[in-house]
Amino acid sequence: MERVDDNTVIRARGLPWQSSDQDIARFFRGLNIAKGGAALCLNAQGRRNGEALVRFESEEHRDLALQRHKHHMGTRYIE
């Protein structure tokens, strides 16, 4: 088991339901996402709910990711 530093994790909301971890990587292009660090959240029926948890390699990259608040992925803005 690996202990995750929660100081490097963000929650992204408002993702298009069909988004993949590759789409998340493109949205955060230029920032280092930890290997296996994008987790798409599911609703009770097992479908994607438009949220993801993303773990970055450093707090600095997490802070830069937070600056992308309200930037767009397609027609949706991401919180």
C-alpha cells in the first residue's frame, strides 16, 4: 500500500461525462500528474459523474492546476 500525500490532490468538477484520464492529462498539459494519478469518480450506478481526483507530483504543480479553475474542456468549464 502506498500512502498518498493529500497536499498534492485536487478534485476537478464539471468534466464532460465521456472524459477519460487522457483528456484530464491534456487539460493539465505542462503539469506533472503522478503515475496513475487520475481517478474518475463514479455515481451509484457505476457511471462517471463528471468529477475526478487528480494527484500531482508536487504541491507547486497542484497550485498551478488550481489556477485553471473555470478554464474550459470543450464546452464545459472545470471547477
